[in-house]
Amino acid sequence: KALGGAMGGFTSGRKEIIEILRQRSRPYLFSNTLAPAIVGASLRVLELLTESTALRDQLEENTKYFREKMTAAGFDITPGEHPIVPVMLYDAKLAQEFAAKMLDEGIYVVGFYYPVVPQGKARIRVQLSAAHTRAHLDKAIAAFEKVGRELGTLKDLGAAAAAPQGPQVVQNTP
């Protein structure tokens, strides 16, 4: 899967349908050969990765930048260093509406909600790549901020920063 080899799977259905599939799909049952195109592409990816760390370094830089900017903007970002960035919205309808509005801004993102993720954990999933430029990231972040303001999903970081932190001690002096 990591190298693009999205093969394998299962089929479910009525008993009669499964029996027909078992009879007619024998060449594919328990087969484990990958398609030549997947093998060729995977080998080239491995060659690129052993030649240089530039792509990995760029991906790490893009990920750090995007996560920091989105958090600073007031989005609830699941912590981590991985380039698949969950922007937590917690509501299925909101995730769908957010994704649609992002597409209106020219940014394609996917809203995930139950049963794909636990109920009450709806999110927008952003998948970063080394091919994204700083301009791409800035455009996406600006679109997120615009849609976030429209839909009221941004945390009020100013109020949080101004709020007293920890227990407050009041001293009375005579």
C-alpha cells in the first residue's frame, strides 16, 4: 500500500453471488503477483529514496509548516509529525460542508465521518506531499482560514491567550 500497490481485498454478498464468484474467479483466488506497472513504479520510488533524502526532507518541511500554520490559525489539529493531517471538526455535516466550501476555494480535501472514523470525531483529512510548494500550502491555509471563519470552526486563540492560566492566588493584605 505504501508504494502504491493497492491490491487485495474481499467480497461480501448473498451466498449465491459468492458461490458464482468462487467458481468464476479462480485465477484470482490466492494470487499474489503484482501488476508490472506497480512493480516498476515501486522500484523507481525505492531508487529515488536511496539516491537522496531531498524528497523526504521537503515532505517533513511541508508537514511542519502546514501543521504550525493551521494550529496558529485556530484549527484543532491532531498532534503528530506525519503528512496526513487530521483537521478535527467533530460533526459529520460540518465536515461535509467544510469540504464542499474548500472545493469552491479550489482546494480538494476529504471529509471523514462515522463509520470511517469514530462517531463524534469527524474531520477533514489533508494529505501533504513533497511536491507541494510553499505557495500551494499558503493558498490552502488561506482557504482553510476563510472557510473556518465562515463556519465558525476556528478556536479563539486571542481569548485563550488572554485568559489566566492555572490557579489564581489572591492575597489579602491588611
